[in-house]
Amino acid sequence: RNRNHKVTSRSHFFVAFVLRGQSQLIYEGIHTHRDDVMFKIHPVALAALCGLGSPSSLLASAAGCHPAYVPGAPYAAKQTVSVTKSTKTTTTVRCAIRTTGCNGGFKTETKTTTTKRNYECKSGMASAWCSQSGFAPGGVHGGSAWNDKGSCTGTAKIPSPTPPPTPALWNGGGCPAAFAAGTSYDAADVVSVRTSAGYTMVYQCAAEPQNQYCGSSGFEPGTSQYWEQAWTSLGSCTGTIAPTSSPVFVSLVNEGGCPSEYAAGEGYEAGDKIAKDGLVYKCKAAPLDRHCSQAGYEPGTSIGFGAYIVEHWKEAWDVVGYCSGTIAPTTSPDFVSLPNLGGCPADWASKPYEEGDLVHSLGLVFKCNAWPLSGHCGQAGYEPNTDPATPDAWKAAWTLAGYCSGNMVPTGSPNFDPANSVGVCPEEWSPGSNVKYEEGDMVSVTVSRIPVRKVAYRCRAWPYSGHCGQYSPTQYGGNQGWTFAGSCDGSIGPTASPAFDDLAVDASGCPDEWKPYRRGYEAGDRVSYSVSKAPMRKIVFKCRDWPNTGYCSQGAAYEPTTQYANMAWALVGACSGSIAPTSSPVQYANPGTCRYERCRLKDVQCAPGSAGCSCGATTPAGPNCLKEERVCVTTNVDTWKKSASYAAGDVVRIGAARFRCKTWPEELWCSNESYRPEIEKGIWRHAWIKMDDCP
């Protein structure tokens, strides 16, 4: 400062030192117009610059950076990584007009700042996420797996870890076999695992049922998250366990020479033997023998892995012994047990076959099985003894009948044995609905035009009769509804009007007419149905047994004589007149004496704090303090009323007969008019219970 110079202006300013995000005043001074500066040094700030007595949080340098994070790499608890981030900041500054980027005297400047930060993998269960890319440190979900340890510079000095002490040796001697993922371990099995510390640990598989996890992923001993649920650490080991002697087959029978090896797709039958790995397997008896040829049942194999290994072959094969060498070849097979059927019939073809039809395949004769299995005889996949895709399916349709050679001598025209004739021919079959033909109806089918030859078929009993109008007797599927009746000749003359002579007549009279709106028909219920008015003719139907009973109450869709009637009703005969009416309900002779306790749950006022009261002890008494109580009143037993609301325990009457409403949920029907109690049986019984009569 020049003492002789007059100070005309001055400015007071401060200079700050910024250290790790915090500012510390270093000096202040007075600036004059002569640019002389007077400084006042703050001792604390000066000490900070010199490293004398400043807070350590302000003086410490940033930590060194750990190895960079790699997405998907395996990380463990307490492991530290670094992440580099670039941050862009945008500011608006003044600029000279017409310079590049300047707009109205201002322009935007972008500055990129690169920083590094250390992150430490969390301990506990959260450490499992550290290796997942979705939990990358510094990311959206990174906080769930990593702890932010602050910014860093340079390279961190990572001390070499001190190897842990080797655990005590286990008491089993050398090291057992190494753990192998996917192996099916039994309880108490022991394995060895080489650790990263350079020693080997021994682990024992847990007792059942936990042992099923011992070979599973996620339970690897000593390393996986859940290994302690399946394994127990027994200690360390060195060397190996002395090998045991070769296994012996003490409990297996020596079968001598080995039979043929197992061959996939071969048609094995019960009792067949095969050899594999020195063992002899025998195909089990029927019906399990059907698995012997199927894929997945090869002897001695398994599918799956770890705890999910299954051995299906044990369902089809038995181990019966061991073998060595080969069995001496036998002579060619002969057909001693099969009859010689002479010439061979035609080869199998995809066409309709009937029971007893014969076909030829590879010198053998096969006979089509009885209905309904005969429906498979012409289907693809059931070709006898030749379809490798389904090697045993043909047995459901065909039976081996014998062997043959050459060809059959062609037969002459079909022979219509008069002894099997049904007489004149019924009408030719024509398609229709499932009620066009009924049980016992006969139709004819022309089998030749010159000369004219016809055969007759009879419609099967219900429910198969429904197929009679859908399938011609000679087309594929026809045997579902028709059976062969015999030959026929000529035609049947027109019959008179339908007669009821063949129907049994119910002498007691006709039951109630069938009504489409009535509900509650049960198995055995009978109804009458008018088929003519002049003269009056009625027939009787009976509601079929369960499970068809439910259709009886489904209205016009199952009306007797219509398309679907056979599903609900069975024709039982004819009737005339009417059934005598049942007796009227017993007259209620003593009015006022038939009473009962009618009970309801009601809300009643209660004292605050009392049992069941809605108000606590500190709540003032009032009309809102309520509790639910069962209130019973003695009342008369009245007849059922449509306007009433009935609940469990309510009693109504018809005459002197009393009925009590059932408990929940059946009580919900008690007020429904469809369930109104009646003297006769009906669906009301789902809601009401018949009691004794009023006194």
C-alpha cells in the first residue's frame, strides 16, 4: 500500500479453496484502483493448505479404483468394483452476435465430466443379485445389490488375501469321489470338492427326503446358496479312498450264454429275454409287456437329471440274472401251435371289416375281433403285425388265427342259405335322424343287381339305435347300430295303421300327461303321451336311470317321441283311462294347536363392553351399540305362502302334513315356488324335510 496515494475506490473480495465438495475460506483482501492488495490470511485455511490440523474428511485423497465391473461376471459378497460414468452439463453463456452458435447474444455450451466410483457387493441374500446384469452398480436397481463407496482415482491397492486355515481331516481316510452335478445321490453318500484355497472338503448327503436335492443345481456342496439344506460338511481330506473289489452278482442267477441285445422297435412279448451290459432282463407279463417295445423303456436306462431321474424300464422288465458269451442259435421257428388254414386270404387294406373277417400278413392269418373292437380293424395304425409306429395296437383289433400258404380258391356268388332267411325284405335303408330307427327295426340292403340279392339288418338296442339312421349297415361305422339278420327275398307289403297290440297295456290307467314346464322328474317316473286323438291312443314312457335322469326335466328338447327323447325316456307300453287320483291331504282338524318355535337372528341393544357388543367399554351407551342374538317366538304352522321369506327351521303345512325348511345352503330354495312342498314326491325335497302330522 502506498501511503502517499489517495485511495479513491476499493473492492473487498474473498478467495475460497474448494476441497472434496466443501469450500474453506483462505484469505480475504482489499483491492484498490492501483491493484495493490492487502491480504488477511485465515490461520485455519492456511493450516489446511499446509496439511496442519485440518479435518481428515477434507484432506483425504479419493480412494483408488477397484477393477471395472463386468456385466454377468460372478461376484460375491464384499467384493468391490468400479464404474466409470460420464455426465453432461449444459449452460447458457453470452456470446458475440453473428458468431457460430450465437442466438440473440446467447449460446449453449455442453461440458462432459467423467467420474469413477467404487461399489461393494452387499452381504447376505442380496449378494445373489450382484452377478445379474439387471442389478448393475449405479443402475436403476443397483442399490438392491451394491453399496456406493464413493468416487475414486487411480488404481486401488488390493492386499493379497490370507488363505484360511485347512479344516481338520475327516475320519474316513482319503478323499471320496468328486461331486458330480446331476447325479442321483442316496442318503449318507459322501463326495469331495476341491476348494479355491487349495484343500479338498468332504460332504455327506442329507437323510431322506432332503437327499433328493443332493444332485440338483443350486445345492452344490460348499458353493451354492442352498447347499446346507442338502449336504453336511465332514472336514477336509487328502489322497484317495482305496478302491473296492469288483462287484459280484451274489444274488443273481447265472443264465449262462447271453441272449440277444436289446433292439429298439423290436416286438417283445411277455417272457422274452435280452442281454445288456452282462445282465439278463426278462419282459414282464401282460399287460405290462406292452411297454417292453416302447421308447423310454429300454432296460437299464433312465431319463431326467438330478432329483428328477426316473427309470421307466422297471415297469416293463425284470433283472433275472447275469450272463457271458452267447446262446447257441436255435433252429428256425415252426408253427406247431398254429393251425394250417390252407390258402391265404387277401392282404390287409384300409377298408371296413366285420367280426370274423380274415386277412393275410407275412404268411400268417389274422381274424377281426368282435364288435365294438371290430371298428378298428380297417383303421390306419391297426394293420396286423406290420405297422412299426404302433407295434402292439393291432392286437386290440385282430387275433392271430393260424398260418397259410398260396391263395384261397375264389368262391362263387354269395350263398343265401334259406335257413337263415328272414322272409320278405323290409324297406331299403335310408339316412335320417337318430330317432328314425328304433331297437328291432329291420332294413334291407342290395348286395347284387343281377341276380337281385338282398340281406336284412336289425337295429341294435338303445343307445346304439341312435346310429341306425346315421350309418348304412354296410358302410364304415354301420356295425355300431346294425347287426346282420339274414337274407331276404321280395318286399314287405304295406302294413295297416300302427297297432298297439305289441305294447303291454297298463291296466291301472294312464299316468299324468307329460308337461314341458314340469321340473323334478326322477328315475322311474312315468308319463303318458297322446299319439292320436280319434281314437284316443296314449303310450307310457318311463324316466331313465341316472345319469340320464336329468334330461327328463329339461322340457321340449327331450319331449317323448322327438329326436332326443331316447336320452331321457324309455317306452314301456300303452295305456287307457286314467290312474285313480291319490287321496287328498289329511284335513287340519284342530286349528290353533299346530305351533312351533320360529327363530331368527336379530340385532338387539347391548351394554358397551359386554360380550359380542359392537361398542367398547369406553363408548357411551346408545342405539348404535348392538349385538346379534337368536330370538325365538312361538307361532302357528301356516301353509306355504309365495309372499313369505323362509329360513332354516321354518315349518309350513299342507293340511295336517308338516314340512321343515332345511339348513343353509338348501334354505335358499325354501322361498322359491318351484320348491313348494307337496304331498307327492318332487324336487321340493331338496329344500324341505317331511315331518310328522300336526296333532
